Amino acid sequence: MTPLVPMAMFGWIVLTGILFLHLPPQRAIAISVIGGFLFLPIYSFDFPGIPSYDKSAAIALSLVAGELLSGERMKYPVKFSYYDLPALLWCLVSPVASSVSNQLGLYDGISGAMSNVLNWGIFYLVGRRYFGEPRSLRVLTRGIMMGGLLYIPLILFELRMSPQLSQKIYGFFPHSFLQHIRYGGYRPIVFMQHGLMVAFWMATSSTVTFWMWRMRAVEEVGKIPIALVSFSLMAMTIACKSANGVIYMALGIVAFLFYRTTGSARKIRWITMIVPLYIAVRLANIVTLDEVQSLALRVFDQERVSSLGWRLLQENLFGMKALERPLLGWGGYARGWPVNPETGIQLIQMVDSMWVIVLSNRGFFGLVCAFLTLGLGAVSALALLRLPATGKPLATDPYEGDVIALSLVMIFFMFDSLLNEMISPVYIVIAGALVSYSLGRKQSVPLCADPVCSPPRGQEDAGQAQQFPEYVGRNRE
């Protein structure tokens, strides 16, 4: 570990405080959350009696400090809704209930709740508080596009020189180097948890940039034409050499073609049903491991299919163990780990999928709350995008593309959580923002492609000037 690790981890609080004092809170948050996610090290400081101080905790506490220092939170009160109930239950109730039901004690439950608040709750609340107004969503989409653009030279470096940036700058490699040798070369990891996380981030950036380009919502990113940025991000997503990134990027493009053909994105929300259907099918073992692998071999190479098979095996073993305590789970401490009943030896040494981990530790109660926290805002936002009676193919609202792109990001993140466990504060902020946006639109005028659905431009700007004064006149494309 180099001295840059503690400097970055603890200095991020100071930097975020400065951002809050000199920038509108939405921009300060976007820079802090996205910048911290992309550039802070994968490292954890362990202190007795409190949750670990890792990358997520550093960003979360930085946001709290920035809010308190600037006093901005007082200008953006949050009116809680039943939409917030899943997040509240997931962060505070689920850990305590699982701990107490497993006789692990109230202290353990409170510790788990503190961890959930640091990793989920603060980011969700920040999204709810500051990003509900349509114009503010453009800050998030621009931040994602810029974040993808900034990662391009770093990815190119690691593709050529091998994944060395974390080692050179922070003094350690955050994962297994062997897992990042791929197809006669390397796949980048930069400053993230795994190369899969980098690939998903680039797919996220590609999807958002493609939608902003094709919706004609943005012309430039960092003074570079958005078409060039879009193609560059797509190329980097493929260069990451991970199937998940290519698949999600392709789905983002297909979603736009569907939208352009039908004139509405409302039906896109139904693909979220894949999440509960997948979980139900896997727990019931309706589709066996061998059947899935045989089907996957028709599309992917043997190495990718073997990786998928490993995850499916984890699901089989952990699923059977989790169903012994289905409601509230085993409560952690590897109590839900599948073991040989005769020897007591663990049957498997690792687990990858978020849904399996949550089901094992928190049961179906925690699993439902976690996925509702992630997806409720996206589903609600897409439900507001109604097909107009005129049948016009594309929307006229300048922020509809932002809403759809961010909703797709959350849907893809839920899909990825079926195979990986790579929680990022960026996606939790988006989840909260989409909930706030949905609640705000339901209280005003629904968003659609027909001009009759929106108030006259002057009235709309007058209302937004009152709710979101620092962004009126800015970020207009």
C-alpha cells in the first residue's frame, strides 16, 4: 500500500466538501460519487466496533460531510412515500430481523443496518433529495458519459501494458491477476473490484451516450462530438473482453430501436420480470445446470460457459441451503454456507451472485426489498412514458432520453446482480433519483411524446425555476 491510499480515502471527504461549497449540489454529488467510484482504491480500513471504511463508506461519509458543511440539504426537503418503504426495510429492518431471528443479537443487527446505510441508504437518499427534477437527471447522464470518456485512456493503457494501474499507484492488485488474462491479452480492471465491473461500467456509459446521441439531447461530451464519443465507448466496451458488457450494450441499442419503432418506452419496463422469473426457475431447478450450459455453448466459448456453470453451481448449493430458512435467511457469518453434512467441510469456496448472497443472509424478505429498491424507480419512470394518440415516433420532451437511459442502466444492473455482486454507489443514486422523478411527475404532468401532455414552455420553466433555481438556464441542449 502506498501513502496515496489513505490520502485518497480520507482526502475524499475534504474534496467533496470543497465541491459542495463551490458547485450546485447536483454537480458536486455527481463528481464525488462517480469520481470516487472510478478512481478511489479497492481498500478497506477496519476499525473496531464500526463498519469498515472502504470506497463506498468514504464516498457516503463525504456526501454527508458536504451536505452538513454547505447546508444544502435544508433547501431540498424529502417527502417520504410508500415508494421508499423497500429501501427503508432493506437498510434498517432486514439486517436486524435476520440477526435477531438467528440469535445473533441486536448489536449484530444494528451493525448490519449501519453497513447497509453506508452502502445503500445514504446514496439512495441523496438521489431522492437532489435528482428528482427532470433537468437534474441530465447532470447524472453527463456525469456517466464523462466518466466513461475518462476511463478510455486508462483502459487502453491496461490493454497494452496489462492491469497495472492499481499496483503502480496504490501499491496492490485488487483481485486475481490470472482472471484478467483473456484471449491472448488482458482485460482491464483499472481501480475497480474486477474486470467485469469495468465492462459493465463501459456498457452503462455506452448505453447512456448512445441514447443521448440518438435522441439529439446532447451534442458534445468534453467538447468532443457525441457521435465520436459513442463509437469510442462501444469499442472500449468490446475491448474489455467480458460478455456481460457486450450483452448489455447490445440490449441498450436494441431498446432504442424498439423505442424508435413504437414511439414509446413504456413496454420496456416489463423486461424487469426476468429477475423474479429467473430466481424462481433457478430455485425450483426447472432448468438444470446442464441444460443452461448446453444452450450457452451455442453462443459463447467454452471458457465463458465454464464461468457461467460455476455461478449456476453456486446457485444450486446456496439455494438449497437458503431454503432451509427462507423468510429471513441465516444472518451472515457463513452460517448459510453449504457444507458436507458428514464432514462439515464447505462444499464450495466462493459465491458471486448478489441475489444468492442476499437470499442466504437476509432471506426472501431482504431479497424482495433489495431488488425493489433497485428497480421500483425505473419501472415507475418508464410507466409514465405513454404512447401519444398521435402515434409520433419520437418524443419532444428534452429529458425523456435521460429518463429512459437511466432506467435501462438500473434494469441492466439488476440483471447483472443475478450473476455478480458488484454494488456501486452510482447505481444506488440513480435508483433514488428515478423514484423521486416518478413521484414528482405523478404530482404534476405525465411525460409523453405529445405536446398536449406538457404545459406551455414558459409555465414549465417558471415552475422549474422555483424548484430548481440553479439549473434554469444551464444544461439546455
